[in-house]
Amino acid sequence: MSETFKVQKTDDEWRAQLSPDLYRIAREHGTERAWSHLYNTEKRDGMYYCAACGVPLFSSDTKYESGSGWPSFFKPIEGAIGENVDRSHGMVRVEAHCANCGAHLGHVFPDGPNPTGQRYCMNGTSLKFEPEAS
């Protein structure tokens, strides 16, 4: 990535702050197994934040069941997500990362619902959900 992010930390600082699973996904561009994260089936109203730096990424009103096995959204909060071309694993995909800290979140696919037609297919580990106060 050639972007400069607002949150800048050394590799050692990220390792000290993040769990091993979150470090592997957010900093090493890993992924979790499909259907393995509880946010895939989360239905409550609320906000999804970057688990690495805490900025808001998605509102629950943009979440939908894509059948992919990962939490999916059709629209991020404006300016919250950065994108890069990902040519790993013999594929060409669009990688989604936190625009604030650069944490890898997942990938974006052009097969989502209206109104955007986009599917932001996110690793649940990269997110932190805060339910709306009732």
C-alpha cells in the first residue's frame, strides 16, 4: 500500500495491541474461515468499528445476508474504507482496508444488492460491533 494513514504504529506496537488472530488478519492480510465468526449472523441494530483503531466503518442498516459465510455490507460509512487491487492467490480482487489505520478488512465484490451493487465481504475479526442502546 502506498497510502499514508492517520494512525501510524510500528509492527511491534501493532503486535502488542492486537490479538494474534486480529494481527494475522489486519496486518498480514489473513482471513478467517467462512461461517466461523458470530458477526456473520448478528442481527441487532448498531455500528461496526475497525477492531484495530476503533473508527466507525459500517452501520447495521447496510448489513445483509450474502450467503458467503462472512459479514457482508452494501455500503460503508463515507470515507471509512480504502481499496487496493489484490493479486494474491492467483486472483484479482479489490481489497478493503480501514482508511484510518490500514487494517485489512476483507474484499469488495460487484455482486451486492441495490442501491450500490457492492458486497463488502468482511472478516468479522477485523470488526467490533457495538449494539444500539435500547
